[in-house]
Amino acid sequence: MAAPIIELKDVVKRYGALTAVDGLSLAIAPGSFTALLGGSGSGKTTALKTINGLIIPDGGEVRIDGRPASGEAGWALRRRIGYVFQEIGLFPHMTVAENIAIAPRLAGWDKPEMAARVAELLKLVDLPGDIGARLPAALSGGQRQRVGVARALAAKPAIMLMDEPFGALDPVTRDALGRDYRALHERLGLTTVMVTHDVWEALLLTDRIVVLDRGKVLADATPASLLAGHDDPRVQALMETPRRQAERVRALAGGAPG
């Protein structure tokens, strides 16, 4: 079995009297696609941000490639870990190409190399090449999110962190972009950790689901295993939600006029 590329060992993070992450331990294998699933306040975003040093744990240890994350400057760690989040955070005064090229520019790439990488990434995320000259305000929500994915991939990271990346999109765009990202994950051999509160998204996109509640792990298994049943009633209720929704849709379709 391959050594984990990401390890969280007894990680604790507190905000005053609130314990957001409570002794969390996870080992994530290279090439895997893992969902951190849970409701608001479950600790999933806090846990995710300890991986790239945006949040420093109060206890425990985070290791990347077998080395303590605390032994590396945060900015250096984040340059080699892609990060995509719901708000996207594109700089409005910079073109799409300039936004994508931020990490390569900071890493000292020359202009021809950056231009080639931007062109490659636009194609990779299924955007036309001429979009690189536009400002973010001229793009649709789905296009902006694709640019966000391209920017996160620009420095060729092995790890991608995604925090509710498709949550603000309409259902059709969200489904298409989710499937496209999954294909990119496979094609590039990425290790992806995605925060989501959407059970359907976790079931359909990922290989492994870690259900969190109050900073602790309630369940850690494959989607198929969790759908088959779980001893914890909270996890079971979570997995029953998409099943009930599917049954209601089938009932509606069965009652529709021919």
C-alpha cells in the first residue's frame, strides 16, 4: 500500500470555547478523491485548511509527503497545493490569463512558459483560448469556476483542495463541472480532498467519504459501503436522504402523463 500523501494526526483546532476539530486523524492515499461531508459547524472546512496551512492546528500534526507541514513556510506549502473554493476569488482587475498565471509568475516562470501553460490550462478546463484576454466580470459563473480550477492547477500541484467548489452554480452547470473535474482528477493523477454538504455530490464524485460531526469522524468508507448501511443513526439518516429523493422523483415520473 502506498504511503499517504496527506496525514492528519490527532489534529485539534479551537476557537475560544468552541472545538472545531477534535482529535482528527486521517491518512489520504495518492490519487484518491476524498469528500469531507457534514453540515455547518462539522469542522470540515477547518480540517481542509489545516492541510495547506491556512489554519494552524492547536494540537496534533499535519504531514504532506511524509514531512511535517509546520516545517515549511505557509506560502511555499500553498504554492504546491491547489485550492479551489466557492467564492473563486479571481482578481477583478486582472485578465483571466493573468489570474491563471499568478502562481507560475511568483515561482519565477518566464513569459513564454507562462503563456504556454495558460493556453494548456484553458483547453484542459474546456474554455476557449480567447477568453484569456477577458476580465472575470465578463464570464458566467461556470466559466469563472473553471478559471478557478485552471488557476489552482497552474503550478502543477499533486494535491487539490476544494471547498464547496460548485455550490453557487445552477444544477446543470454544477453537474457538468463536477463530472469534468472528476475526469481531470483521473487524467492528471491528482489527490483531491473536497469539502461538501451535498450528499449527492459526495456519492457521485468521490471514492471515499469521511462524515464529520463537531470535528470528529462519524464514518469513513466508500460511497457504496455507506449506502449499504451504517451503525450510526446520524450517518444512516444522511445516506437515506438521496434515496428518499430518488424515490420521490421516480414516483413523480411514474405519475406523469404519457
